[in-house]
Amino acid sequence: MADPELVRVLDYILNRCNEQAIEAVSAAVVRRRRDLSLFGGQSNLPNPEKLAQELAGQINVAATIDGLKEAVRSMAVRIIQQEAPELSEEQIAELAQSWIPGGAQPEPLQGALSPSLLDTMIRQFVAYSRGEMEAAEDQQLRKEMDQWPQRYWNAFPSVIRLIIRDFLKNELSEEQFWSNIQTALSL
């Protein structure tokens, strides 16, 4: 007795196939013949379901999580490169490292210091670093916090430090600098 599935396939091929369907069937037959000849017959063909079950049993869950984290980190780096091409490789790596779980713990920009306070601190630090700060303001800050430039620097999240460093090295224009700072503060 004939296989009912085979009868349906033959009926479709002989009675209902158009030119495009005949080409698809022909290509499928050629591929199937190739597979049969490569694997030495029907009994030696790989069973995708069985292979998937075996693979699932062999997967190390911890390694899979690490692999997933690395894949997400790589994707984040690509997105940052596309969306913020003005950032340096070091800044991109720092952002990705701080945002992806399993890397360094993220330094929340809005944690202990509000974005507006950080903005003020950045403006003061940059003005001091560029020699543009009024002496009276510097004296007042030193009176309140002694070594305020170092304390500010240590309080800045690493992303902010990278942006400031690039600006002070003249690797960013003032417009790029403030754009990058505002982006970082909004995170």
C-alpha cells in the first residue's frame, strides 16, 4: 500500500503544480538526492530533532549565559558606534562595559548626584582645568572641599571622565563635548 503522504505529494506535482512550483520541487529532489548520497542512505541521514536534543543536553548553562552577555555587549558596541560615531573606542568600550550585566557594575549617573549637580560640577571642573575659573570661585570651593578638583574627578562617573579627558586633550570640539555630556547625563 502506498504512503498517503507520497500520494498527496505526487498528486500535487502531477495535477496542480505551476512552472515555479515544479522548479522548487525539482530543486528539492536534487538536494535530497545529494543528501542521501553524502550520508550513505536514508538510515544515516542526520535527524535534526535528535541533534537538537543532544546539543541541548551538552550545553553548559554558565557558558551560554556568558556567551549571551558577550553577544549583547557586542551588539551594544555596534549600536553605540552607529548612533554616536563621535565617541572614541575607549569611550565606547567604557559605556558597553558599564551597561551590560556581568561587566563592571554600572555607575548610575543619577545615583547620589543629580544630573543638574553633575552639570554644575562639570562646568566648574572644566573652567578650572582650562584656566577660565575666577580665583574667588576656586578659593570658595577649596574652602568648602579643600582638594575639590580631585574630589570632583573621583565623583564623576567614568563615562563623564572619558568625555572630559578627550575635551581637555582637544580631541572634541566644545559643541561635541557638551553634546556628549548632555547625552551621558540623560542616561
